[in-house]
Amino acid sequence: MYPGDTLTARSTVTDKRESESRPDHGIVTWHTEGFNQRGERVIDFRRTNLIIKRGGS
């Protein structure tokens, strides 16, 4: 990575499940990859988030 590089990222949901402690939320796992302008992968990580469900309070 250098100043001026153009970055592109894509995220894919790899897993989802209900939250046991918060019924109006779900737990989602994402896989994210980032690429520079030459198509070289410069970052690759997974993360998990607690997300409110549609129609949740």
C-alpha cells in the first residue's frame, strides 16, 4: 500500500445465527478482502458483528 493507491473491497457473509441473549439481534460473520489497482490482495480478514434484525426494536 502506498499513498495514492486505489482500493477496492468486497465482503461476503460466511455465517449467521440467532443471538441467544438478544432475540431481536443476530450474529453475522463476514469475510472481507481488499485489492489495490493492480488486483493484488492487500488485506484479508474475518469479523463478527451483532446486528439488529429487520423489524427489531
